[in-house]
Amino acid sequence: MAAPAEPVRRGPYAKTVERRRHILDAAHQVFAARGYHAGSLREVAGEAGISLSNLTHHFPTKEDLLLAVLEQRDRDGAAAKAPAVGLRENLLAQARAAGLPESGAVGFRDRLLAQARANESIPGLIALYAVLSAESTTSDHPGREYFVGRFSLLRSAYLQEFEALREAGRLRDGVDPQIAASSLVALWDGIQLQWLLEPEKVDVAAHLAAFLDLVILPQPNLR
Amino acid sequence: MAAPAEPVRRGPYAKTVERRRHILDAAHQVFAARGYHAGSLREVAGEAGISLSNLTHHFPTKEDLLLAVLEQRDRDGAAAKAPAVGLRENLLAQARAAGLPESGAVGFRDRLLAQARANESIPGLIALYAVLSAESTTSDHPGREYFVGRFSLLRSAYLQEFEALREAGRLRDGVDPQIAASSLVALWDGIQLQWLLEPEKVDVAAHLAAFLDLVILPQPNLR
DNA sequence: GTCTATACGATGATAGAC
DNA sequence: GTCTATCATCGTATAGAC
């Protein structure tokens, strides 16, 4: 999954990129508030102050627009400092920006739980990701490639963390870092879904903490 | 969540229930193949060999039809013997039908993993549940109550199992049965999602087994 | 009760003029 | 690039036959 970063801009069409960014902001707002299916292109166009056809000129299909929103979010999240604007991809970026080593036992648990709690303030966006990731599994969905890459990125990021913990002797015996990494991603997604349905009854951070306490040893494992 | 079992049939309209069942089968097939949004009512009507108006006569809205499909599935699953036709609700029903105690350490792990492997044969249906459960989190979705009840049922079923394990001294110290139960549901949902995206790279049963091995002790914990 | 025919408003998408 | 106009399809509603 080699990321081509940014589509080529053939000339100094600064106005176009600005317009696109403006549209993406409007679309992000509409999708987060109403969801993907409930939010219409006409509403996005109205929010952006342009016509529907002008919108579809920049983004031919609704799904193209959606994917552009998601990718824009990833770029913003990677560059941002506050955890609230990111979801999970920027955990590593945050560590890097803070001058910490990219992986390692120090702070992994704290950073993860902080991100989990920050997510509680953006239930609309969490729900959007939940719906989209599930929808993307259906045949030939255009968002499929995005979510395959997203899950792959998350798994490898957590894999780094768990391997660093193992080298520090802080991984419980018998725990496979690979399984632990994908399980952490899965647990997070799943418990967020339950939280979305019953926010007052489910504590996402508590579940993640319990899982990490099962996998990570408080003291180095001397053998 | 008191279940009123079956809507009242005022008279001996056997033809109506038969027709409804026929429609539900067609709708189930269409939704599982195309998803909820992509599958249209006209396609369901065509599949069932009836007119669109006749379809909407029996099920006024698309969401009514969907909920009826889900409930029909639950009834079938509870009455069926093969695990392949059920998802997870029928774990207890299976144990009951097999003459086993409803909860207890014996066979819980095996039954769970068998169900996980059986689910691999029905990816379309797993994807449907994944999409619907995520969609139901959006505001005032008619499927919301169903999935709230479904998650509640699953959690309490697993809670019974983990509490029985704890009484048998086979639960790891520090493990909260409540957290373990909701975590198991969450892990299952989440890892199934990753499996739907990359079936060849993700082993659902292996992840569930690894989690249970973390929580459940192979030998009674003598203290 | 059961079924059909027809039509309405909204949606995503397209074609062509300026 | 931006617009107006138009299209097929969607879920839904209504009127009425047997």
C-alpha cells in the first residue's frame, strides 16, 4: 500500500484546492452530523454555498467525496497536536511530535486511553467510521481499499508497541504480539459500537485498560 | 425487554403467514447479498414474485421489513440444531437443546469457537449484521432497539458463563466477568469486521481463542 | 384481507450552455 | 469552472378491484 500522498496539481490552481478544501469541510460537517446515507449531496452543496453540479464536478460521485473527506481527516489528524481531532492513526504521530521514541513501553497505555476518552466527544464521527467500515465490506465498495489500508496501518502500529513491550519483558508469556495488535483494534471498534448504542452503560476506556492489563505486565518479566 | 413472541393472528389466515414467510426469505436473500441500502424493495418483490404494493402492504416500510427479517432469523436460529444457521444468540439455546446445563465451564470455549468457524460460511450475513448494527447507532434508527436488546442479551449470556467459570475457580484473578463479557462481544464483532475485509489474513476463531486463554485458566485456581 | 396500478417527492448522477 | 435542466431510481402514499 504505497501512499501517493497527494494527487498531482498540474498548475497553480490555488483557487481549486481552496474550493476543494472548502467543500470537504462542508461534507465533513454534514456526514458527521447526519451520517453518510442520510446526508445528501444537495445539503453539502448548500452548506458549501455552491451548486450541486459544481459539487459533483469536483467530486464525481458521493463516494469519491466521502473518501476525500476521510483522507483529508487523516492528513489533518497527522499534523494536529490535540488528540480530539484525530481518531487513532495519529497515535504514532503524536509520540513523534512530542519527542518521544516512536514505540516503547513508556506512555503507550496512557496515550491510548487518552485517545479513547477524547473520542467520547465526537460520537457522530465515531458512528460515521463504524458505519463506513462495515459498509465497505460489501462487494466492490469504493471505501474498501481505504479501510483495508487503515486497519493494516493500525495493526502494524500496535504491533510495534507490543514488540517493544516484549523486548522490555513486559508482555505476558504466551501472548502473540500480532494477535494482540489486531485484537486491540477489534476490541476498540467493537466496544465503541456498544458505547454508541448505550453511552451511559459502556465505558470504552475501561475495557481497553482491562485488556491491556491482561496483556501487559506491570513489572518486567524476569526469566 | 419483554418479548411479545408473535403478533396476534386474528383468524386462520394461514395464507398470510405463509406469504409473509415467503417475503421474509426473499428479503433475507436480497439484504444478505446486496446489503440493506443497496437492496431495493422492488428487487425483494421481484425475488418473492409479488408486486411492490403487495410487499408494502405486508411490510409498510423498508425498515419494518428489515426488522422482521432479523426477528425471523432469531426464531429460526433458536430452533435450529446446526450452528451454521445461527449467529451467536443461539449458543444458550444449543446448550439447552443438547441437554447441557445452560451455563458452566464445560464446553463454553468449544461451542464458542465452533460458532465462530461456522460463521465463516456465511460472510454475507455477517456483513449485513455488521452494517446494520453500525447503522442503527445513528439517530432514531428503527433498528436501534433491536440491536440494543441483542447486545444486552449476548452480554448477559456470556456474563453467566464467566461467572460460572469464576465459581469454578477458572477465571484469572482480577478479571471482571462483566467487562470480560462485553469485551468478548466487542472483540468478536471487531475481528469479524477485519476478517470481512481480509478473509485470508484474519483468523476469527484464533483471536477468540487467544482472548479466552487470557481470561480462562486451564486449571482451577486454588487459593 | 389480499392484491394491483399509478403517482409523488427526493435522491445521485449526467448533459450541455455560458 | 460553474451553472440550469433533466434523468432513472429510490421509498412511500393513495385509490380501488376482488
